[in-house]
Amino acid sequence: MKIWLFALLQSIIAGLGLAAFFLADNVMLATAAAVMAAILGIAQPIMSAHKERKMKQYQDKQWDRSVQAVDEQLQDLLKDVIEPPLPHRATVLAALKNYFGNQSIELIAEYDQAITAIEEENPDAAPLAAQFSDAVDPWSVGPYLQGLAALQSDNLEDAHQYFCAARESQSAWILPWLGWATVAYHQGNWDEIRQKHPHINGVELLPYDAGDEASFLELSEQEREELSSSFQQAATSLGNYYAIAEYCHSKVQMAASREEYNKVA
């Protein structure tokens, strides 16, 4: 029953009781009216509290449904996310020859040693990646490998630093962006992904991997197709991380709104 009906009935009964007492001189009827008015007076706050409790339960259920829907969307997005992959080897070899000339043979050997250590999760991966990075500085492949080694050992702070360095050194290469987004996701830095995402900041991502157009043109048709497929997977993953960050930001806002609502209620 509506709360206002209780107040209306209570007023009517009280009026009848007064009329019965003063006009009809009917004490019993006046007493009965007073008792009924008292009962309604007691029932009104009980019904009001019951209504508020039902409203809160309904509101909590709506919050839970919204959070569940967001979590389902997050799980769907995470299914299409890949871990930061190794650089495209054919591109790296072509770029080493173009960038470093006679030194490329020795650098290729160092690169392969670092890659093997990363693939085998060898503790020597970090120092080998650092050695190669020093040799090819300021080329972005060096810090990217260091980021992979750090991520492999769950050293998220160092991984974030290395991926950011690789990203700044070669902003058009998508893999450092993917490495950075992966680390930011694991750290829960949703706002960083939302604010520094390349699409938001107008950064053009190119399908040349760690090389450039000249290195890309030296690749075989099959290697170009492999590179294009890798680029598309990385682009999908990076886009999903951006969407994930938006959803996670919404969850934070929803939780804050829910807490504020509970305080007011």
C-alpha cells in the first residue's frame, strides 16, 4: 500500500474519532478510532522501512547485473588479446644489415642469443637483452627485448620503462605499444591506456615491425604476409586493451556511484 494512503486513512479515522467523541458522544467509537489511528501510525514507518529495503535490494541487483555485463564484455575482449610477441626476425635481419652494415653479423648472433634466452625463459635473458640493447642503441629493438625479458620475470616496473623507451624511440612500431598496454593492464593503470593510446594521440602505426619501408621492401612476399598478419593481431589486441580500459574505468565509476548512493540512502 502507498505510504500516502496510510497518512490519509489515519487522518480520516482520527477525524471520525473526534466527531464520534464530540458530536455523537460515543466514547467506544472514539476509542476504536484512536486505536486504529495508532495502529496505522505504527504501521506507516514499518511499511516505509520495508519499501526502502526493497528499493535498496532492487538497486543492488541492478548494480550487480551491470557489473556482470561489464565483466562478460571484458572476458570476450581478453580472448582476442595476444601477449607481446617477438619481433619479426626477417625484418630485424634486414634492418640490422641496413642500419649497421659490417657489424650486422655479430649483432645478429647477439640478437639470436637474446631471443633464444627469452623463448626458453632463461635467467640470462635480461643481461643478454641488455647487451644487445647497448650495442644497437638507440634502435628500439633493444629496449623492446629488455621489456620482454622483464615481463617474463614479472618485473612490471622495468617492463613498463623498457616498453615506453622502445615506443618513444620508434613510435610507428606497434609491438612496444602492445607491450606497454599489456603491462599497464596488469598494473591496473586504466587511465594511462585511455589517455596515452596511440589512436587518441594521433600516432600512426605502420606494418613495418622494427624496420622501415626500405627493410619491408626487401622481404619476400611470404614474409610480408607474415608481417601483415602479426600487425593485424597486434592491432586487434591493442584496440581491445583500449576498450578494456574504458570498461574498467566504467567499473570504477560505477563502484564510486554505488558507494555514494549507499551513503545517501
